[in-house]
Amino acid sequence: MRNRPPTTRESVTHKAVIYAPPTICPRCKEQTDDGRVKFFFTVGYVYEPISIPSLSISTMGRRRPIELFLHMDESGGTLDGLCDSWAIATSLYWQCPDSDLRVWVEKFSHQEFLPKGLTKDDVVRFAQSIVDYVARWVGHEFLPKEGQPVTYNKTKEDGDERNGQQNRPGTYPGEHEPDRNAAL
């Protein structure tokens, strides 16, 4: 039995871009796209009520996601259909009373398949896939800090080594690292 979401509910929409390597045609050896994958996702949520019996009050608690909509920039393709189906299945899971968001984040974080690459998001600096990006972002946004699963991203100050290069904040594909010793 699932808990249907209320007719009117709050949501948060997030734009994401994964800078994947460009696709090269194996026969003609020409570049078929720029590798950039843009998508939007919307997470509808409700507030879990918290009641304090000793004070005879109830208040709005933490946000709990209840539905997911995933919109690819290029609709109609196989990837768009699979992402849409995954979002529907995720929404149905989140509407079950016994669903655990932490388990969902652990299961879908770091799922690796194409497209994957760097992002401009501070929470998910390198996405292993679209599913990985969404799962890690939702975990960061909706789980309490002490309940978040361990991720492979380091803090902004630490940087993170990927593909043998140092990836520091402010460096994205096509950008050079700023000179930290330059006079202001």
C-alpha cells in the first residue's frame, strides 16, 4: 500500500550538466556530439510531522521526497525512456510507508555507466552516471548530515584526483586553474 502524495505539494527543481567525452563514430571517425548531457529533475516532497506529546504541539519536521520527475534535454531517445521509467519506479518506492531514503541513496550512488563526467555542481563534482548524480544530490539535499552515506567526493578545499589530474574548485572542462599567487 502506498501513500499517495497530496494534490498540492512543494518541490525543488535542479538543472544538471554532465561533461562527458565527445562521441566518435567508429566507422567514419568523426565527432557526433560535444559530449555534454543536460537534464533537469524535480523532486516533490512533503514534511514529516513531528509531535511532541509533552508540550501538546506538533510541528513540521524534515522534508521527505515523495516523487521524482526526470527530464532529459533530448527527449524521445532510449536514455530518456529509461530515465523516465526509473523516475516513476523511484516515485512509487518513495510513496511506500516503509521506504528508506538512505537505502535508496546507497543503492543508486556510484552506479557507473555512460554518460559520465565532470559537473559544475559543488555537491556532485564527478558523476558516474545520471542515476549516480540524482541519487547523490537527493541524498545531500534530503538526508540529515549525520545520516548521509559516505561518498567519494572530497570537500572543495581538498580537491579530488580523477584520471591522474588534480581537479580543484573552479576548474571545468576547457578552463584553466586560476593563479592563486597573482596580485588582486
